[in-house]
Amino acid sequence: MKALQCVELGMPDKLQVNEIPDPEVLPGHVLIDNKAASVNFPDVLMIQGLYQFQPELPFSPGGESAGIVSSLGEGVKNISVGDRVFAMTGLGAFAEKIVAPEHAVVKIPESMDFETAAALPMTYGTSLYALKQRAELKEGETLLVLGAAGGVGLATVELGKAMGAKVIAAASTQEKVDLCIQHGADEGFIYPTGKLDRDQQKELSSKIKELTGGMGANVVYDPVGDDYSEPCIRATAWDGRYLVIGFAAGEIPKIPINLALLKGMKIVGVFWGAWVGMFPEENKKNFQELFQLHSDGKINPEVSDSFSLDKGAQAIAHLKDRKAKGKVIIKI
């Protein structure tokens, strides 16, 4: 089978599409003929050796894919050959076939195509867990979403609206802000890119307070980090919840912890992958909720760009260079 492989750590241009042996089905696992896979920021980090989990070389990146089950390992009970599924493996999705443990495989509705299914698990799974289980977002509260035109950002915009929040989208260009408005954001604004000086950080805080009537945001969803985190925490409402999602801007920020005291607010970590491992049944309930929201037309993953497997390296580069609006898909 064909697979996109990382044979040496570095930028996407070092990736290779190679012929490798088909994987063998293990007990408790299923073999899936992949039809689509989606690119996520951990893929960008992993091929450079910068991710917290680092596989041995060579490896195929790609944490999620969708396809058709072609074979079952011994002991599999709830999946059948021919089922349309998505798989959350964390690794190996950019290949024509993948073996996944049964617990990481979810049947998808007949109404959902493979590209949508591949785009759903990580972004919407993370965002629903963040807003529902971690932030306990309430109807009528204000939700600020940073990096709002990216994969997790747009998912959060849609889910926030579905949960009854007022959603403010922050993105780097007017085109991206407009996309967020199309997906349900009530308001949006452009923030500066790159390293922020103190004046720019103050302007960011002031803009958030302006759009919230001086009260600040009840919940901040931050996949960006770096210089953006502290000004957003300073613009969080009393009893607000600042969600630590990731650090796409580069640096892990050092936050003055007294801000949490002064605002009576919570800095809340969101590690969806670990939660899934500890509470798989709760995660399954979340996915059933997501399927219903999709059926009701309240969420719709935005697939902005698609690439063939042979051009998989370009797909990862497209995300790395922040050219993506929504999800980047590799068709297989």
C-alpha cells in the first residue's frame, strides 16, 4: 500500500510517499480502507520532532481518518466488515490502509460523507469536550474564540452558537473573520499577527472588553497561546474560564497567576486525548451529540482544501503556513 512517511525529522518537504507492506490485523483491532484523512497541527509538530509524543522513525503522520472496514481482528464485537467509520489513531492515517483498536473506531451516519467524517473527530471532539465538560458553557454567556477560522476554531464557533452563547471570533484577516460570521459568529475582529508588544496586547484586551460591554468574555477558547494568552486572560469576566487548548503561535506563555485570583476565574486545561482514554463512554455520548447536531444542520465541518495522498506533504505545509481556513483533507 501507499503511505506518506516521515523518514527523517524536518519540514514537510522531507516527507516521502512510499510503498510499504499492508498492516496486519491484531486481536481487538479492525483494518480500514481509508477514503479520507485530515491534517491537524500535531502532524506539523510531530514531523519536526516537536510534539509531546514522538514515534520512532519511519512513521506515517495523521491522527484521524474515515473509510470502510475490510477485516476484523479476533474479539471485535461491535464493528462489522463493510461498516463506514472514522478512526482516531493519533498516527498512521496518511496511508491507504490503517489498523485501529476497536475502541478508537466509531460508525458514522449514512448521511455523512467520508471527507466530513475525517474532519469531525479531533476538532469537534476537542471543542465539545472543552465547552461542555471543561468550561460548562451556559446559554447567554459570551464565548471568545481565538484562531477562529482554523479547524478547532470554526468547530468552536458552531458549537458555541448551538449551545446558546454569544460568539466573538478573533482571526488574522477580514476574510477569515467573514468566514467565522458565515459559520454563526455574532461578531468578529482582526488581531495582529506575530510577536505582540505591550501596546498591541493592551489593544487586544481593550477590544475584547469593548465587544463585551466592559464585562469581559465568560469563556475564552485559546489554541494560539504565546503573546495572545495574557491579554485575553486580562479581558476575562469575573468567574470566567480560560481554556488552554494549544500553542499554535509558538511559545508557551508564562501567566501572572495573580490574574486568576483577582478575577475569580479559572485557567482550565483541555487534554481531550487523555480524557477519551479515561472516559470512553462519555466520549461516545459526545459523538452521538455531534452526529445529531450535524443532522440538524447546526454544525458543518468546513473543508477548505483537499489534496491527494501523493501531495500529502503539501497538505501539511498548507496548514503549517497558516493558509488553511477550516480543515485540510487528504483524499485517499
